Amino acid sequence: MKPIAFKVYTDGMTVRINLMEDEKEAHTSFEIYRSDGVSRQREESGAIEVIPGIQASSNTGGTLRHLRLTKESFTLTTFPGVSDQTTISHAIAVIPKEPIKEPESEKKP
């Protein structure tokens, strides 16, 4: 499995996640509905804590997506409208060893 680079942008109302893979760019936008933090469970004690982060959702073409975004990671849960399967994608933040090539569409003239 090869790593995938995501870029995350927000204006405080929406979140946009860009994916650059095989020289093709794709993006998904989410509406923020909660920005006062997200819950997580501590590994050591099992206690629940609230950390800085946002939650957002997207409903496109009958597919509901829920985004949980923090400084450390994001979790994307997808609920297809005509399926009984739920897909959960989880990504962690890493600092690349080499600069990530910026897509042509984002370069300033």
C-alpha cells in the first residue's frame, strides 16, 4: 500500500479535502456542523477527552459522509444510500521527507 497525500483547507464554514494521485486531482467538500472539538478515548485509561477539532458532513448523490478532523488525523465515514455497508477511512498527519508536488491548478501565476 502506497501513501496518499491529502491537503485540507477550510474557511470556517466548509472543509475541502484535495487528493492528488497519479497526476489527477479530486476533491470533496464538507459543511462544518461542529467546531468545538471532537471526542477520543485515551489508550492508557480508557477515559473520554475532548480535543480541538471539527466535525463536518456531506450528502452528495445519496451518499452521506461524516468527517472528523483534528490536527493529528482525520476519519471519514461513508454511508452509501443503497448499500448496507459502511466504509471508514482513517488517515494520520505526517511530515513528508520531500516537499509534495503542488498540482498545476493550485499554482499562482
